Amino acid sequence: MVGRLVWLLKLEWLKFKNLRVFRALAIAYTLLLMAGLLVFKAMPELPGETFLQDLFAFPVIWKWLGYGGNWLSFFCLGFMGILSVTTEFTNRTARQNLITGLSRDDFLKSKVLFLLAVAMAATVVYVLVGFAYGLLHSKLLSAALIFGSAGPWVIGRYFLMCLGYLTLGLSAGFLFRKSGLTIFAYIIYVSFGELFIRWVIHLKVLGGGRSMVYYPANALGYIMPVPIGMDELAVMTRESGIDFIMRPTEAAVTVIVYTVLMIGGSWLLVRKRDF
Amino acid sequence: MNEIVLEIDSLSKRYGQIQAVENLSLNISRGTVCGILGPNGSGKTTSLSMLLGIVRPDSGSYSWFGGRMNGAKARKRIGALLETPNFYPWMNAEENLRILSHIKGVNPSLQDELLDIVGLADRKHSPFNTYSLGMKQRLALAGALVGDPDVLILDEPANGLDPQGISEVRSVVRQIAALGKTIIMASHILDEVEKVCTHVAILKKGVLLAYGSTGSILDNCLECEASCDDPDRLFAVFSELSFIKNLRQNGQGVVLFEIPVGQDPASLNQLAFSKGLILRQLHCKRRSLEAEFLKITN
């Protein structure tokens, strides 16, 4: 069983280890995650605002780094998820894989395993960068202080976020198959499409209530949310009648559900469609 | 030789209004070199795609190797070149073949030998996207040979090749056939099929029109032409013979007809002479596959 999983993972590694766009996305993700927060170092502190002082220290670093990682995952990991599938259809290598003797199930399994590995690697980068910043900028160190009240679960949420974006890209890739079209659809959906569906169709047309928060891109946004102002925003929205803010754990559960659904949907597409 | 390697039962596939393949049934024995002929859009590639598991049939079934193995397991024992060569463009020949070897679970160290066979040893480190169409086709042929498959499926294997390449493909196919392997080859080059194939299947609009040994399809009649000073009388004499088929004149004093294989043309000469007709020419030849193909598909 393990040998088979390693065999499938190695197959994807052989395919993509030398693909330049993959390397570029991996390097961009790592470098920007490492260096992105340094932008705040150059910012002048506003009167009464103290968040810049402890931005790099434990445990706040996890939130800021996670928020930065959310944007990077949307682009870099989402695109990797898309390209891992669409390159196979554009070059017709998916059909060649099947002709050569790979089963449809194994084709999908190898993709999912590969994305799991990428999500793990992206999370390891997050943890290493977080520790590096935290250790350099924290005055007092204790196990409790490192992760704060949220505990190490923040790492689990980060992993789920990475996997969520990768899976969203993967399922979009299986649906549309063409790289350009899929990237366009992915960006439009995450940036505008889902907002329109939630606020206009779900809330106004269908008269849905708070269930309008349970959408994949929305959950991916709230799993590692912007670190300041969320509590105030939650109070304001509750007072206005609809609480459209998701708590990180609530977002994490939603992401898990959608990840499973998206893999299931991809499995149906792989099973039913011609290659 | 009699072991059935591929059994196809009423395979059908429709794309919208187009019936790509209709009730295709066929058995192919081990060691057969089967040529699949048909005009463009006759369903050759769709049929092969269904047999290779990349297109889902609407109805019907097929089984490989007497049903002992099917699906992905069977495909690991099959080498195939379908339509265009499909490889990762950012990888070189060696890396691409390594992926095929990995999927088939075979030792990649034999790749060099395959690249040698198809004449790509010198370019094995060049990326696939720098190859000419002919080189891509050669690599696809090497890819089909990875893992020493029991069955080889070749869809237009000579596509894009220069005359030397075509001759090399023919030579490789013959070498493989000589090893007792089963080969299924779709081709437009009828001369190629006639030279290489032991069996021929002819498709048109998704329907199997004919299937049998190349000999049985070609050898059931001889095409003849005869001329003399009085072609009308010769026509009248021959029209009384029941074994003569498709009797006609070409308008230039030549009488054209077909006779069954085994019928001695000399007897016609003798008959004409006995009727006072001296033939200037009597020429009988086996019908070419091209002529047979055109006759069947038209």
C-alpha cells in the first residue's frame, strides 16, 4: 500500500520536477513568504497603532504570515493545482498515461498525493519562516507563547488552506482542462464570482441567511484571516442582522468538506469523461 | 496462433449526431498483424481509443488476452501509438521514456536500445519540443515498444516520416511481427498495409465492412483485360461464361472482366481461338488492396 503511494508520488515527481513554471511558482511562494512581511518594516508607525511593534514576534507572526500565505497560496498553489492537471490535457499526456497502463483512479490518486506533498512542503516553509521571524523578534520564549491561545492548530489550518487552494485548482483543471481558461475561471470565481453568487444569488434572490458564508473561496479566505479588526467586524455584522464572518475553525471545517467534495467531483470527471 | 488476444463484441460509440463506431465485432488472434483501413472519419481511431480505455464505449464490450487481464493491467502489456505523439514537451526523450517505464513497471535501462532502434540515440538529451514531427513519431514508436509489449497498436505510424523513416517503421513492424507479437495498425498507406499485414479490417462510417486475411480479401478474384480485332464478339463470347464477372468494355477496344482465383486464364485464350478470335493481349493480375478498398468502401 505504502509502496504503491510512493510509486504514484514518484510518477508525479518525475513529471513536474523540471517544469519551469512549477519551479518559478515554488520559488515565488517561498521567497515572497520569507520577504513579504518585511514591507511592514519600512512602514511608519501610525499614532496609537501598535501592531507593527510585535508583528514579527510570537504568537502574532503566525497570523500575519498566515494571512500573507493566504494570498500567495491563492496564486502560487492554486496555479500549481491547475497546471498539474491542465498540462496533462494540453499535451495529451493524460491519455498517454492511460494508454501506457495507468488506471483512471491512479491518475487522480497521483495528483492528489502530489498536491498533499506540495501542501505539506508549503506548510513546512510557513513553519520555518514563522519560527525564524519569531525567534529573532520575541523577547520572552516559552512553549505557550510560541503559538499563543490558538495553539499549534494554526499550522493545521495553514495546511488545510494550502490543500484547499491546490484542490480548487485541481478540480477546476479537471473541469475545464485548458490552462488559460482554467486560470481565468479560477481567478474570476475566487475574486468576483463567488461574491456575486453569495451576496446576490444566495442572499438576495434565494433569500438565504447565514448559510451564504459556507462557500469554498470564502472559507479559504477566513481560514487564515486578516489579523486585525476581525473581532470588531464580527460584532458590527452581528448587530446588522447577519453574521457573515467565519471563525477560523468554522472555516477550516468548511474547507475540509469542500476539499473532499472537490476531490470527489474530480473523481467523477476522471471516471466518466473521455481522455 | 489461434489464441484470441482481443475479442470485440458489438462496440458502439456516438458523438452527438455522428455514429463514430457501430456494432463493431472482431476477434484478433495472437501473432496477427491486423491492418485497419478506412477513409477519414471511418472510426478507426475511435475504435482504437475505446480498446485503449481512453474513450468510453456507449455499448458493447471488449476483452484482452482472453479476459485474463483487462483495464490498466492489460494496457501494461500493450504498446500504443495513437494519433499524435504525446509527450511532456519540457522533457527529453530519455526522461519521457522513463515515465513510460515507470508506469509499466519495467527497467528503464533498456531505453537506450529502443532509442537506438528508432534512430534517436544522438538526440536523447534534447527536449521533446525541439524535435521535428518525424522525430516525435520515432520517439512515439520507441514509447510503444517500452516493456516489450505482447500487442502493438499503431495508429498511422508513418505519419510525418520521410521515406527512410517509413521504411524503418516497416522494418521495425516486420521485426516485431516476426517475434510472434500481435500488431494492430491503422493506416492510410494501403501499400504499407498490404506489405506488412496478415489480416485486414475495413471500416466505413463506423461500420465494419470486411475482415479477413489479407489473402482472402485480395485473392478471391483476378482482374483481367483482353483485346482483339473484334472486341464486341469477344465480349459476346465471354458473356456466355458464368464464372466471368463484371464484364465490360473500356471504349478503346479492351474488354475488362474478373475471374475467380484458380480459373486458368489460358482457357480463355483457348476458347477465344476456338471461336476464331486471336487475342492481342490477355493480362490478369491480382487486385490490389487499394482497388479492393475502393470497391468495398464505395
